[in-house]
Amino acid sequence: MKKSVLRSYSWYLYLIPALFFYLVFMAWPLADSVRLSLYSISDAGGRTFAGFDNYIRLFADPDTSARFWGAFRNTWYFFFIHMLVQNILAIVFALMLTERTMKGSKIYQTIIFVPVTLAILVTGYLWKLILNPQWGAVAQTLHALNLDSLIQPWLGDEKYALTAVALVSSWQWVGIPTMMFFAALQNIPEDLIEAADIAGATKWQKVLYIRLPLILPVIGIVSTLTFVNNFNAFDVVFSMENANGAPGYATDIIGTLFYRVGIAGQHPVGIPNPGLGAAIATSTFFMLMIGVIGILRLTKTEK
């Protein structure tokens, strides 16, 4: 009897390696970040317990809170651009690729996924060249079409900079949600589609009432990944603008703010503040947790 009980629970042994790596590389750094946020770091490197002083400074100090809420607002805008452009395009692409009459589906899948394989720093630098308002490819194309009025310093104007960066990021990563939606749509039983055809349903009716509702859990997963990744974004802004969120903090997001405060140090002193940086990271974690729970509840389907 004891042996059978032990065998029934032996599958727990397979979780030990994953649990070990999770505790060492995820849970412990998170807990240590929360602990570090309660300390102030002196110039000599010594730590002094400061309680919630870093959080008070983050949310109450005029200069620090202005930078934090500005980055917070920009991060939300960055996220919404990805949701509206990247994920909606991904659904459209996936629906097109799963059409029965679609020819060359494998070729289009490859084309859509190729940008994902490029290094982000390389992509950012190339798009800086492409978007150059004087000799970039976009400016040259608009000039050839006699649309010179549309040529703008997209990365140098506070009105356009964050939108341009977000669109470049959406272009690069659209392949991943496309493949996830593609796989989900392929798992829909053909019997349901055939029954809808017999009932005289139109293509849009099949999309709205059969395909999209059945992949709602995958839409929730993609939305969650987009939310988390955008709040952790850094490299695309760093490569196309700089760590200061130029121009005029217009592209400053949570990732660049954390890097500036906790790792590199802010101008003009250039001395990092790990305690304040940890407070930014901890606050972001709780925001992510609330957002993820909300997204999962919205996209939950009843069994």
C-alpha cells in the first residue's frame, strides 16, 4: 500500500529541477529586490535601513515622481500600440494563413517570422537609418511621391518618437503572436466549420462566432505576454533613442528609467541608486501582477 502511494506521488520528483531554478533565478532575486528597496545606499557602498523612504521619494518627490509617472504613462502607450497594431495584425495574418484557399502559406509564415530572428540592436539601428528625415528610405519614398509635407523627424520629435519606436517593435515581434494564433486556429475542429458552412454562415460570422471565441484563452496568453514584455522593454528604446528616453523623455519607459536610476546613474552625477531602482522594480512587479490577473479574468472562458 505504501509503495503504491509513493509511486502515485513520484511525479513530484520531476518538478524538483524546475522548482530549483525557479527559486534560485526568479523567486530569490525578486525577494532580494523587495528587501533592497527598503535600504538606502551610501556613496561608499554601505547600506542603511530606510524603510519606505525610497517609495515615498518615488511617489512624492516632485522630480522623481514626475519621471516615474511619465515613464509609466509612456509604457502604457507603448503597450496599447502593440495591442492595437501587433496583436490585431497577428490575428489577421493567422486567419489568412489558415484559410483553405490560401496558397504558399509556409512562405508567408517565414516572411512574417523573419524579423523575430534579428537582433534588436541591429533592428533599431537599421530603422534609425530608414527613418532618417533627410536621406532615409521612408523620406526618399515620400519625396519621390511628391509627399514632402509628410516627411517628419519621427525619432527627433516628441510627438512622434514613441509611436515610431512602438511601431518598429510591433513590426519585429508580430511573428510570435501570429504563430500562436495560427496554431490555435488550426486546432479548431473542422466539423464546426463545416456545420457553419451548411448553416449558411458567412466568413465573418464564422470568424466572430466560432474562431475568435474558441481561441480566446490564447488571446489572453498573448495579451499577458505583450503586457509583461512591454513593461520590461528596454533594448528597442535604447537602440533607437538612448537610455535617457530622448527626445525630452518622450520615449522614457519603465525599463529605461530603472536602468538610469538603479544601474547607470542619472545625469549629471551619474551615481546609481540601487535602493530607488529596486523600489521602481518592485512597484512595477505589483503593477504587472494586477494587470496580468485582470487580463486573465477578462479572457477566461467558461467550461
